[in-house]
Amino acid sequence: MRKLKGTVISNKMAKTLVVRVDILKRHPKYLKFYRVSKKFKAHDEKGEYRIGDDVIIMETRPISRDKRWRVLELVKRTAEIEEEPAIENA
């Protein structure tokens, strides 16, 4: 089974993440590297992953029309972003 490493770019669906996987390719003529990215929908049963997390996804049986992957493990957690309280002009 294939395993890919990517970044969570959306977690707005119930039990589903959208993971972007970036791959470096080399141009055949100019020999320069360029980045190609592809998005995969992955199953997240508990809903524990956030946007920006680096995860490893694994190929699995079809879960829905678009979901063919599930999250295997967390590689790196995104730092918490603290929101500043709004200051009202009085």
C-alpha cells in the first residue's frame, strides 16, 4: 500500500481532511526542479487534525466517492494561533 506525506489544507468536512502532497519533479530538457502538488481526501475518524498539520496518509479501500486514503499518523503539529481580544474605542 502506498504512503504519502502531506499537509492538511482543509478540515471543514465531517470525518474528512483534504491533504496536499507536494512532489519535486525535474524538467526533462532544462533539468530544473519544479514543484507539483496534488490534493487527496483522507478519512479522519476522530476529527483530531487541524489545518497546517503534517500527516502521513495511507491508501485504503474506497470509503466514499472521493475518499481512497486514511490518515495513518501525525508528523508535525501546527503551533496554536492565539487571537488577540478586540479593543473597542470608547
